Amino acid sequence: MPEATKQQLQTLQQALQEVGLHRRINTDPALLALYDHDVFFQAAHRPLAVLQPRRCDEIGPLVTCAGGSELSIEVRAGGLSYSGGYLPQNATSVILDVSLLNGIDYAHQTTDIVVVEAGATWQQLDDFLHGSGMRPALSAPFSGSVSTIGGAIRQGLPADMHAVLALEIIAADGTVFHTGSLATDALSCSAWRGQGPDLTGLFIGDCGALGILGRAWIKLEPQPLHRRFFACAVNAPDEYLSLLEALAPLPGNYRAYCFDPGRSKNLQTQGFWQQLRTGARVLLGKSNPLQTVQSAGQMFRTLLQWRDTALSGTWGVHVICESHCRQEANALERRAADTAASRGFRRLTTSVAEVLNTRPYSVRGMLGRRYERWLPAHGIFPLAARRKLGATLLKALDDIRRRLGPERVECHMLLINAGRHHVLIEPMFLWDGELYPLHLKHCPQAEQKSPPANHPVSDTEIWEARKDLVALMDSLGAQHVQLGRSYEYLSRLNPVTRRLIRQLKRGVDPGNTLAPGILGLTTKEDA
Ligand SMILES: Cc1cc2nc3c(=O)[nH]c(=O)nc-3n(C[C@H](O)[C@H](O)[C@H](O)COP(=O)(O)OP(=O)(O)OC[C@H]3O[C@@H](n4cnc5c(N)ncnc54)[C@H](O)[C@@H]3O)c2cc1C
């Protein structure tokens, strides 16, 4: 380590000593090695140290000490992103690890708003709400057993972000401020986002460029009283999009997933015991013995369906319809069924939809069935733009597969509705690559994997292929969440908006201390 860098680290340690936080710095080489990569990217620089606050009010002083030592700060929560969002960009970076901040409580005098600390996971929130009849009014990612609500807020989710009511933000100089209605009165977080410009929105999807999240106030909603499930097989993703268009005008909520013929990747990568547990959760959720027996029968038929060769080239569509009103839930299911019947889509059993409804968190999907590496890319498109969208992307994916060699890379595609009028399309690559400590930490069974075969495809080739695909999606009008350092943002803005974002960053982080380079804000001049 260069002498000047050593000096900076010592300055940090001294500053922490002075504020009584010297136990919050960790320089264990194994931890630094675990934190120098995410699910896909390997950082060019290892962090100098990891700062681990144990209370939210420690974030401010830790940030002040690191900034005062002229160190860059990256924030890591669950660490399960693949956008390079928390990786050091220079040799003088520390990582602020918020994963120990797991507190969850109801907001002052309410039972329909929770306050979650930056490291609280979706699973912890589900456990907290267990038996209350309530759930967060935004959908959790599949990675929710490890990934955090804070991480999802900072990266953005494709829908439901109106459920984030207020935020506690720590600025680059260590000062703490609140957004939403908390900006005026720290006791009154109403279910309304607050007066004046929407400051909460500024810190959603900014990937940590504008400040550090300490706590978030999240709206809850009652579990819907009525649910219906529907599933069918379609021949191509564009047929699924036509089903979404048919559902969009109806009241009630729905989540509709479409998996390519490679089948439900997530469910099939789960181990036997995990599948059994998930199945048991579905059955235990049934309100009477008849439903339990019917559901068990469906599961058995689903297993048979997976072996049905007539379905082997088809895409599985799995829809969860929800409402507090029985008629609305029924109407959604009926509309899906009528649309499928009129277009000749074959009905499937609904077990997969029922399983998806139990929020089957699993991080096993970060690797393929044979522990291949995995990298998805996504685009969010308006349904109105759907003409041949699926076919165009499938062709591009096929070209990539041919270019890289079908024996070296597997390509898949997953689609999910993003609210009522948008769809998220997620092509993904699987290849036989080197595994990192993060993969082995979360999938220890992958230790048994044999080393990559001869001439494996390299991460660089995968990255180039992904870039081509994202450029194509962008040319078709895609928008993205999880921007981090892996999607174009700044360069896609028109010049006036670009200037505004730069001024904003400069205003809140004049030294470009926080996550330099994130969102394309690369230099001090940007900041
Ligand atoms: C198997 C698997 C399944 C997945 N499924 C989904 C899915 O269904 N839907 C989906 O959207 N994503 C999914 N993801 C991607 C990822 O898990 C999510 O995007 C998740 O929300 C990231 O949260 P995290 O806590 O891991 O954040 P991290 O990876 O730790 O951080 C993400 C970004 O947010 C910033 N950040 C985090 N916390 C803070 C904070 N307190 N202050 C400032 N900045 C902060 C980081 O700097 C980084 O830029 C999946 C990933 C895996 C591996």
C-alpha cells in the first residue's frame, strides 16, 4: 500500500478513535476480499476498510471521519446487486456496510406504516409483520432473504415506489435530514409523501449518489381478502404481452410472470428440501381441507406437466389476481382465462403461481443449476410499445448465443408486469465461469463445482454481449432500475436535465465522496 494511502487510513483510524467509533472499522483481509466484488463485477480496487455502524446515528460520524480523511465512500447493504453499485472505483475507498442496522418498528402511533433501518431485509420485515394481516405495499425481490428494503429503494423497483413515504438521509458531510412529511415534523409521518417538491423521490433509484439512507418509512396494506390464480402456456413472449394488455383495464391487482421454455429457473434451482418447504407453505396457507387437497393434486399435476413434451417449447405464464372484492379477483381470472381461450393458449396448473405468491425468497438463483455464473439485464417498456418487442429481443439473444457458442453460454428470458401499463423484460446469461467468495458464501454447495471447462466464455465477453443487448433495448425505448454503474443514465439525459442532475450532486456532495462514478457522475467536475 502506498505511504500516502497508509497515512489516510491512519488518519481515519485516529478520527474514529476521537469520536469513540474505533471498533466500527474492520480491515480483516477475508472481509475485504468478500466486499471487492458483487454478483457479477470484480472491482479494480480492494476497499481499504469496511465501516460497520451498529446504530443509525453512527452513520453520520463515520461518514464525517471517512470524508475528512479524503476517502471515497461506497455503501453496501445486502450486497446482492450486479450493477457495480457499491464497488470501489479508486485505491482510497472504504465501504460503509449497513447490514447490521436491522431495526424494524411501527411508525409513531400507526399500524400501517413501518420504519425500517437500512440493513433490514425483506424476510425480516415479513417476519415482523407475521400474523398482523398486513404486508408492505411494494413487491419484494426474489433475493429478499438477504437483500434489503433500503437497497431496493436506492436502486429502484419497477413498480409501487409510492409506498416509500419518507426517508432519513445522511449527507456527504455527515448531516442528517428527512424527506416526506418528516421534513417538517419528525413525529407526523402521514401516509402522504409531504408538501412541496417530492424530496423522497430524489433518493429513490439514485443508487446512493445523493446521500446515504439511514431509515425508511414504508406504507403497509392489508393482505388482499381474495386471490385467484391462473396459468397458461404461450408460444412466444409477445403472446404474454397481449394477455397483459387484456388485464390492464380491470380493477384489482395482479402479478403476471412469464418464464421461457427453460422453465421456472428459480424454482428448479432450489434444492429438494427448499422445494418441499415452499410446497408446505402453499398448502398450510389454504383455508380449508378441501383446498389443501386440491392444491396438493395441482402440485402433482404440475410435476407431470414439467415432463410433458407437448409443452417443451412453450413459455409458462403464471398470474396472481388479488383484490379485497371477490368479484374483482374473479373478473381478473376470468379475463385471463377468456383471453387465453380465444387465442388458443393451453391452460396449465396454477401451482407455480401459488408458490410465487408465498414470496419464495431464494438466493440460489444467483448461480445456474450446475452452478454456472448468472447475469441478467433488463428493460422496462410501456405495453403500448409491445409490437414485436419480444420477438426482436429473442432474435438478438439468439444471435448472441450463436456468436458466443451455444455450448459456452445459455440465454434465457423472464418477463414480469411492472404495474398495469409496463412490462419488465429480463434476458439473462448463464456460463461456466469462475466463482467468487460472494457466490460461495450464499451457495456453499457450489464448492463441489468442477473448475470451468476448456475455453470458457470470459466475463468480458458476457459483459460485451450484455452491453449490445442493453443498447438494443435502449434503442427500443427501455427504461431501467438498478442503474448503478451498469446502465447508461447521464449520457441518455437531454443536456438541460443532465446539467440539473450534476448541479444537484454538486450541491449535496461537492467533494464527490459518495459513490464516485455512480449514474455516470464520474469526475469532481460532475459533482
Ligand atoms: C438470486 C437473486 C435474485 C434477485 N431477484 C431480484 C428481483 O426479483 N427483483 C429485483 O429488483 N432485483 C433482484 N435481484 C437484484 C438485487 O438483489 C436487488 O436489486 C436488491 O434490491 C439489492 O439489494 P441489496 O440490499 O442487496 O443492495 P446492495 O447490493 O447492497 O446495494 C445496491 C445499491 O444500493 C446502494 N445502497 C444500498 N443501501 C444503501 C444505503 N443505505 N444508502 C445508500 N446507498 C445504498 C448501493 O451502494 C448499491 O449501489 C436479485 C439478485 C439475486 C442475486
